[in-house]
Amino acid sequence: MVNREVLEQVERGYRMPCPQGCPDSLHEMMKLCWKKDPDERPTFEYIQSFLEDYFTATEPQYQPGDNL
């Protein structure tokens, strides 16, 4: 696809599908960032907060190991 075709597709509303292995919640954030109207896109502050919360929620819980 050449640049002009990409631009035409995006203007028609095409957005990339969710990458393999990407959680749906992260793909939803990506789609918010791709909104046509800039006023509908999330702020950087919101994105940072979302990602901090996301990584905290998905962080593996500490499990103590066996005593050596």
C-alpha cells in the first residue's frame, strides 16, 4: 500500500486490528488515540494514568520462594 492509499483508508475510518497477543484493553486505548477528532482523544495525562493502573493491575503478585 502506498502513502496515498493509507491516507484514504484512514480517512474512511480504517484502524489496525488488535495485534496478536495485545490485551483488548490496550487496543481500546490505541483506538481512542486514533480518533479523528483531536478533542475526542485522551490526554497524555490520562494515557499515563491508564498505563500505570494497567501495569499495576497486571503485575504478578510477589510469591515468597522456598528457604534455601
